[in-house]
Amino acid sequence: MNLTNLQRFIQDLKDDLVKEIEEYLFSITVSGSFAAGNLSKKAPDINLQIFLTPTPPPSVYIKIGEVIRRIARKYKDYFGLRVDFRPFSFPPPIVKRKPMISLHLMICDMSQKNLPRPFGIPKFVLRGLTKSYNVLYGEDPFKEIDLSISYDEILKDIIQDCGIIEFILTRLPVTKDPKEECSDFFYEVYMLAKVLFHFILEVGMKKQEIEKFDDLVRKLLTDKRLLVTFCKERIGEEEAKIAEKILKVKENFLDWMDNHRKAAEFYKETLKLVRLLKRRVAIKLKRAL
């Protein structure tokens, strides 16, 4: 994976967005591993956020789509590109070839900045996003946003999102053939499993640990044994086994992507996990009453 081409891709994407929709563009940010400079070479993904001025016209969203497709095809000789809006939508790739870049895209309306869920996004997700991000254009969109959140609010957000993820998973084999469209089927399961993986850690946290969540996660991810022990002691044996499986899949992403038997096996584990988490969170919320 040539990181220089990726950086050029993001630069061209930013420049074209500014050219096409500058009147309605508040800012563009990039976050996560790309912003931190530790992008995975096996499963590279880019977290990009486009912030629009309040209530832009529908034509702006059409222009965004046109720009992304145009720039994706400009780099078609270097890498493929798929755009997703996890956990809601995982369309087919715009350009299908290896290596495949995943562009996790958020399109946000600044009129929704001060909602209980800013931009319609859970606060615990935004808190993680703001730990490592760069402003590529415009003003800092996260300035003066209240991201304070209680542990009970985190649990309520998790159980709500688990319901959405379960809905998607139970219908996924109808929308994507696990054999004929194995790589797309597996990719969607994997992305949802990554979301659930973080839910496992959040559910296992104690109230007093929430403020240091990111530090604790980094510590757990550098020591698999510690991670599994944490999951067993804080949540349960079954969740710990599935968390370990998710890490295994991450390490062997390319080997699993085109294997329909492994994809089907991982699908079953992921659906099992979301149902386990819903039960665990419901019990915790009931105890808090």
C-alpha cells in the first residue's frame, strides 16, 4: 500500500469538494488511524467527516457523491474504494480492485450540532473521534460541543445501536449472497463486528473508568491475554471468546474475505454477540434503576 497515493487521494478529494460546494462547506476533517499516522496495511480505512452549513439544499449531497466517485476513479489504477456509513449502509465498492480502501464517511449538518446526539451521532463515538483528528479545511467543527456523557447514557446508546445492528445482520443474507458476494458480505459483517467489539469494552467498563476509556482500550489492544481476561471477568466467557475471534479475523482479514465458509462462521458469531450484548446491557440498566 502506497501511503503517498492515499494522501494525494484525500488532498484531491478535499480540493474538489471545496471547488464544488464551498458555499455550503463548513469544514472537512479526517480522524482515526489515518490522522494518527498508523494506518493498517492489511485493512486500510479512512475516517472522513464533511460538515455542511445549516440545512444545505439536496443538490449539495448529489455533488458530494459525484466528487467521491470522480476521485475514486481517478485512482483506480492504485486501489479500490468502498464508501460506507456504518452501521447503517454498506454499498458495493465504487472501484473494485485490491488493495481495497474503506472510506468511512460522515456527512454532518451544523444545524444539528447541539442536539442530545450531536449530528445524530452517539456522544461516546464523537469522544473517540476527537481523540485523534485533523482539520483539512475550514473551522474546527468540534469546538464548543458538549461531549459530556454519563455511563447510563452510554449504555442506552449501546442498546439502541445494538438493535440497529441486529436488524441489519438478520437481513444481510437476503441483501448479499454469502457465497456469490462473499467479500461484500464478509466486509459488512466485519465492520459491524468492529463496532460491537468496542461495545464489549464499553459495557465492561466501570463508571469511574469511562474518562480514561481510550487509554484503557490502547492498553488492552496491546495485550491479547489481558483483553480476554478483561472480557471474561467483566462481561462473560462467551463474549470473551467472540472478542478474541474478532481480533483473529482482523489479523487475517485478507484470508477471511474471500472464504465463504469462514464468512458464514463469522456472521453467526457476530449475530450471537449482538444478542448477548443486548441482554447484558439490559441487565445493567435494570440494576441502575
